[in-house]
Amino acid sequence: MRTHFDVFGLPRAYDVDVPALEKHYRELSLQSHPDRVAQADARERLKALENTTALNEAFKTLKDPVRRAFYLLKLHGVDLDREDAGAQKDMPLEFLEEVMELREALDGAMEKKDLARVQTMGGQVQGRRKAALDEAAGVLRALEGGGPAEEAPAQVRKASHALGRVRYFTRFLEQVDAFEEESLS
């Protein structure tokens, strides 16, 4: 299976030189743009369109550290984008309870139209989201190095829990952003 990393000739790694990726993307975009084969037969035009679509998706995924982390985890066999993903159901109960409390506190602050409180909560959760992403990145980097095969499942599980927290925190922050927009308009 050809991965997003393969599209750019990159190793499967969390750390990516984004400026170099952007430059390579522009070069590949010019080479494979469907307009270059506008006069070709339908099969060639379709292939050019498919290549451009794959290139765009690969670039969008690899340039964003969160998407890249989720994608690497998927390459390790855990797809958190699936609603039935076992890792989502496997989140520690204490964390899920904490998320419920946070959401209730956010709902209460939003009901009271307490913008300052909502923004404070958003700042705190933003810090926790960054910490969870940093944790996931560290684990994914460790998986790149190989290490003992028997440790890989535990490491993948640790990364999936960290990225599960990133997902919950991202949703929370989306609510904060929506409330801020509504309050300031």
C-alpha cells in the first residue's frame, strides 16, 4: 500500500520538515497537474486527477502535526477516525469522567454568558491538548526507532490514548471557539 509518506519519498516519521514538504508539494503539483494532460485520452486524464487528489490529501495530512499523528497511528493499525475504534472505547474511565465534568462546567459558563470563564477554560484545555499531542509525538517517535517488538502494542495503545485525549480536547476547543464567535458578533 502506498502511504502519504511514499508520495513524497519520506520515511514514516512524526517529524517532517514542513517548509521542505511545501516546496516538494509545489514541484509535484506542477508536474502532475491535470491541465498538463488536458489533451490526453480519458484514462491519462483520470490518472492525473487521481494523482493530484492523492498528492493533495498526502500534503494536507503530513503538513499538520495532529493529522500526521493520527495517520501514523492508523499505519500502526489503530484508526481513531472510525466511530467503532476500540481505542475510543478503551479510554480510561477517569479521563472520560473528567471530560464530562469539563463539558458540564463549559455548558454552565456558556449558559451564564461568562465569556471570560469560557476563555479561561479554553486556555487550560489548549495547554492540555498540546501536552497530549506532545506525549503522542514522543511515543510515535519511539515506535519509529523500532525497539523491542513486544513493547510495540503497549506503545501504540499509549499513543492512541494520547490522541484520543487530543480529539476530546479539540472538540471542547471547537465549542469554545463557536461561543467566542457568537459572543463577539
